[in-house]
Amino acid sequence: MKKQFLNLKILVAMTLLAALTGCGADSGNSAAAESASGQQAAPQKVYKWKMVTTWPKNFPGLGTAAENFSTMVGKMSGGRLEVKVYGAGQLVPAMETFDAVSQGTAEMGHSSAYYWKGKTRASAFFTSVPFGLNAQEMNGWLHYGGGMALWNELYEPFNLVPLAAGNTGVQMAGWFNKEINSLADLDGLKMRIPGIGGEVMSRLGVEAVNIPGGELYTSMQTGVIDATEWVGPYNDLAFGFHQVAKYYYYPGWHEPGPTLELIVNKQAFNSLPEDLQAIIEGAARAVNQDMLDDYTAHNYLALDELVNTHGVDVRPLPDEVLAELNRITQQVLEEIAAEDPEFKKVYDSQKAFQEQAIKYHKISEQAYYRARELK
Ligand code: CA
């Protein structure tokens, strides 16, 4: 708490400095328009904003969602709000996205909340936790189940307004160069798997490491790691993992419905007229769904190519392994909740929502998937 308070004080000081020096949130200029009669119409203020991201520029799905948001906002606002998108490293390094937006270096950022677990561990719940909500359930929880209020509360001390802006859907368990037929096969495995999923794996004897996306192909090729998770067929095919791994395991138990976030500097957001604020919220909501649609359509095509053109061996993780991963996940979540009240608050909310969702989805989504298979 003390550290958070200190961060808050620094933020307040920086914000005041930005206001005094005229730098920061509002970098707009005014464009006066003249009417046909020669009279000057009310000037249209044009806001020129920067968006930093944790993805390479135009990276399939993740990077293109940021571009789509920018295009949409430009059109919806009639050019009054211009958002220039920067890929990872172009303005600030990927992992400085949160701080850059918090401090107003950029007005917005597009990233994943669970990258910021060093700021607040509860951020994990706003991306995805193992055996947690799928995309449909995440959207329900965020927008109608109290999730957004908790997210706003969590990011308030960081001077940020969060919005959901994308979802990959259920990911894959990952690419493996060793067969996983039992729990014993996990022992000694070296795998790239970040976050709570990595913590769970490490309790089963896995050496869980985090390596940036760009280094994964070589790490697999040279045997530095035996396995890696990334996203799903759409993104994994683009990275060429099928050239350096033997088996493609499913399902992505560790990331069942990862949400992407749009973070907005609070002063910048508050400086906008109400209609532009609504445009940001509306465009984020549209991109949130659009990205899932993009993944849904492209994952099917990419999986087909992986299997039928590249002969990839696609396998399910054994039930025994999944059941144990689930059991340990609950243990890890409970342990963190016991020592972190902020984490516990969000955990309790999401857990309660999930219990209800499971009850209903058993007789709706799940029953329908099963019915579809009956012939
Ligand atoms: Ca992943």
C-alpha cells in the first residue's frame, strides 16, 4: 500500500508538471472553419493522440486490432480525434507501455493487463487466469457482472482508464518437443509459459521460463526450451513454430479467454468532450468483439494449414494432467488471495460469476456442442 501511495504522489507531481509546462495530455490544435457566407464557424478542435502498444506494428490480430481502433475513431469523430499507433519499441519499449500512458508520454496504450502483475497482481484477472472464464464469459463479467468497476478501481491509482479491446478466444496449450502422456512427463520439462500458468507448471516439476515472443523460434530450434505456449493457430503459424516443434497440444487451460486492454491516461480522457469519450468507449467495444471474430475465422484456416499442409501432430493433453493442473491452479489462486486483499476482491467476484456461468453453460453452450456431435 505504501509503495502504491508513493507512486500516486509521483504521478500527481508529474501531472502537475505536465500541466504547468503545457506538455502531456492535450496536444491538440484548433482548426477554424469558414462558412460559405464568409462567417467564421466555431473552431473544431483536433486532438492528436499517441497510442503505444506491446505488439510489433500490424502483428496479426493483436497489432491490427490497435490499427482498427485508430481508423474507427478517426472516422467516427470526423477527424477530430487522430490516434497514431506505435509498435513495441517505436516510442517506448513494450514493457513500458503502462508507465508511458500512466505518465502521459502517450495518451493511450494497447496491451495485456497481466503484463503488469509487478504493479498489481490482480491485473491477471483482466486478461485471463488458468481454468477461468472464456471470451464470452469474460465479456459478460466485465460489462454486466461488475468486472469493469473493479478494473477501474484497480487502475485508478495509476492514473489510467481501462477498457476491454480484444480477445483471442481459447488459446492452445503449446508446442512441445516431448510427448506428454502422463504427469511424470512434465518433470524436468523446460517450457516458456508466463504468469500464473507458469507458477502452476513449476509445481509439477516444469522449469517455467518467460522469453519474449521474438526469441521463441530460435529457443525451440536450439533446444534451449522443450516447449512453448504462444497464442493459437493464427499467430503460431505466422511464427513458424511447426518447423521447430513436433507436437501441438490443446487446450489452452492457462489462457482460456484472454482479454486485451486499452488504457487511457486519465487527464487526457477527461480533457475530451463527452462525444469523443463515447467514441473511444464505443470503438473499444467494437474492437473487443472484432478481434475475437478475426481470430475465430483465421484460427480455423490456420489450423487446417498446419495439419494438412505441414503435417502437424495435434494432440490433447491427457485428462490426468489437466485435472492436476486445475487442482493446483485453485491452490495457487487461493494462496495469492490469502496474502493480497486486492487480488482477493477481484478473485471473489470472478469466481462467483464463473460458478453461475458454468451452471448455465452446462445446459447451453456445452450441451449444444455435445448435441452437435451426435449423429
Ligand atoms: Ca499465450
